[in-house]
Amino acid sequence: MNKENIKILVVDDEEGILDVTECFFERKGYQVYTAGNGEMALDIVNREKIDCIFTDINMPVMDGLELAEQIRHIDSTLPVVVMTGYPSLENTIQTLKNGVVDYLIKPVKLEQMELTLRRVLRERELFVENLILKEEVERRERLHQLNNDLVKKVEEVNTLNRVMEDFAALNSSYEIFNKVVRLSVEELKADLAFFHVYSQQDSTLILVDKAGAENKKHPAAYSIDIPEQEKAFIIESLGNDHTPCLIKDAVGIPSMKGQVNSFMVAPLKIRDKIFGIVSAYIFQEPRFFGEQDIYYLSFITQKAASSIEHIALYENIYENLFSTLFAFVSALEVRDLYTRKHSTRVARLAQLIAEEMGCSEEELDMINVAGSLHDIGKIGIRDDILLKPGRLTEDEYEKIKEHPAIGADIISTLGLWDRESQIIRHHHERFDGMGYPDGLKGKQIPTLARILSVADCYDAMASDRAYRKKMDKEVVLDIIIKNSGTQFDPDVVDVFLQVADQDLPDDF
Ligand SMILES: [Fe+2]
């Protein structure tokens, strides 16, 4: 810093001292400001960028110590040097307390003042540099920490999302058990993980699945199942509150000593009851599970528990609904001696054709539901029309034709079988577009509906009806062949003929 850029302020109530000091420092090339009292001094400090202040202690209005104190509030780095005639210990302590950096004893030698000035300016420079440096370091540390926190958070959210997606795609409890142990190994880097079902009755653990990291040597005791002694310890660890638990070392548990470095257990609870227990292990390695791992494990088990509950609930609702609806269909068929078991046979034949055509498991399930319930819409048709032994009038026939749409409506309002309801709606469409209710043509008709149509017509002709005896199998097959390409999809008819060629079940 050049001298001409350095601004010093001298505060004294003795004008003579101010003049001499001003003259001396100006000659040396400094910019000098003078003030006769504290208030004037504060005014200058607020206006100018002062680098150092020399002040007398005993002054009217405001003494030097109070001035130093006020300046500290304005700028804590601005050095204040006090000049006093009567240095006492008490005075000295007070000056330092008020943030004064140095004091000079009157009468003050001007050269000494300049030396002090240079020293305090150098100290201030260092102090400010340090402060900036410190702030910079702190800022960097804070940024680094923030960045780390953010990366961790993102990783955490990704892991949780992955876990959620993984569970959403599962359809059975066994898949869920397997997913739990695999996630423990893949996400939590466990060397080995077990899933045991917990038997409430006798407080035992029954192994249902396990997973281990490849290329990790598992102690012999863990190669089949965890030792019995340890199972008791696991149940005990969960305690009365059944909360997940993390054990960093296994000291004190004889079966684990020297084999397990770190392990954790989490219960899988359904409606507050322990259904199963997951345990995850790290073997002889300088590595431990941390708080984050137990958090993930408990998230995984909670997710698994709700998936299992959801599947059980869904299966239950599904089964219940299906049996209720099927009971309706059976009740309908029972009223008409001739259509008894028609839907069951149609469902079975449609499944056989679908299987031969290479349909997936899911489609086979769909055609079973749709086939079993395809005539459920007949619930909405009056008995005198439905059970009429003779020929139907045109109006009556129109009424009968409403049954696919009524059936599809009943099924689709349940929200569970949208695709099945479409198959039901279109089971009376014709390949040439002359069918009902929508007059769909060719491949516009859902494949499974085209299959169902063949199965339905075959069974209707091959069984006794109120108005005629059943026809011979050959005659029926002939009729179906003749209508291939018009009423029926020729591809379905080809496959159907292969199925019919083999021995059809007794019912057919
Ligand atoms: Fe029908």
C-alpha cells in the first residue's frame, strides 16, 4: 500500500498535538484527518475509508475507549491506537477489551507513532487476508459438504425408486422374498442375506430364500442356513418393539464370533404382526453396515410387506368376484337344462385353442375368465325370451343380441377385467363384419374374441338344445369349416381343427 493511499485519523482535544501530528504524517506522504472529539471522529470514519486511528483517552463528550468501542461496531478490523498519559494495568486491560490494538504513552514520539502505524497496518492486512482465506476455506468446505449431501440424497432417492419399481413388478410372495434378499446383496452390499418366515406359534424361523454375493467365501455355518443359536439371537435382537436392528460386531455371540463382522435384522410386518425376518451379513472384512443401510433395509421390508399384502388382497378380491360372477352364470345355466356347463366347456375349449396358437399364460388366464363369463349378460334378458323353446320373433332375437354388451358392461364396471370385458363384448362378432354388437371385421375383433367365438359355436351345436338334439361332431366340424373366412377367422379354424382332431375332453 502506498503512503499516499493510507488514511490516518488523529483524535485529540489538544489542538497543538493535532497540528504537529498532521504536519509530520503529511510530510511523510500520508493522508491525515484530525478530529477534536469522538463524535467528529465517528463522523469521519463513516465518511472516509480510514486505515488507522490514533486517539487520546481523556477527551470531553466521548473518551477514547468509548470511541474505540463504537468504531469496533462499525469495522472490527479497523486498528485503533490509544495514546495515554497515565498507563495503569486497569486502563491497559480495558483498552484491549475495547478492541484497541495498541497504546502509546504520552508524550508520544512521532517516529514511534509511525512505527506503530506500519506495524498495525501490516497486522491488519494479515488479519484481513486470513479472514478472507478462512472464509474461502469455509465456503469451499460448505460447498463440498453440500455437494456430498446432494449426491447422497440423489443416490438415496434412486435406490428407493429402484426398490419401489422392483416391487411393483412382482406378482407372488415368493418373488418378493427373493427380491428382498437380492436387494440386500445388491444395494446394501451384504455378503449374505436370508429371508425367514416367522412362526408365531413356536417362535421359530423357517428359511424361505437366501442370496449371497458371488466370489465371497461364506463360513461353513452359513452355507445352508444360519445356526439355530443365532436364530434365537435374531428374534431376541428385535426385542419387544420389533424394530430393525443393526449390530456392528458380533462379540458375545458364540456362533458368530470371528465369522461375522457386522449384521442387521429387520422384521417384515403385516398388520403389526411379524410375518418374516430379513437378516443381512458382512463376513470377515473390515467393513460394517451403517445407519443408512439399516434405513434402506427397513424401507425394503416395508415395501415388501405392503406388496405381499396387496397381492393377497388382490387375489382375494379377484377370487371372490370371479366366484360370485361365475355363480351367476351357473345359476343362469341351471335354469336351462340344455345349457348347463356350457360356459365351463367353452372356456376349456377356448383355452385349448389359445394354447395351441401360442398365447401367453396371461392370455390363457384372460380367455378362461372371459370364456367362463361370456354369457353373463343374459342376466339382463327376460326368462320368457331366454328360455323360449320355439323360434324367436325378430324383436326377441334383437333382445338376445344385447347380451354381449350387457355382459361387457357388468364386467368392466368392476375395473379388474378391462381386456376380458372386450372379449365378452365381441364374442358374437363375425369375421366378415356381419356380427354384433359393433360389426367389427377381421383383425379388428380381438384375437381372443375370435377364438372364443369358434369355441362357443362349436359347443352350442355339439350339445342338446331345447329346440333340437345335438349334432354329430363331423357335422359340426363341417359347418365350422364352411363358415371359415365368413363367420370365423380362418387361422383360428385351422388351429381349432387340429385341437378337435385330438381327443377332446369327455364333456365335449
Ligand atoms: Fe353368447
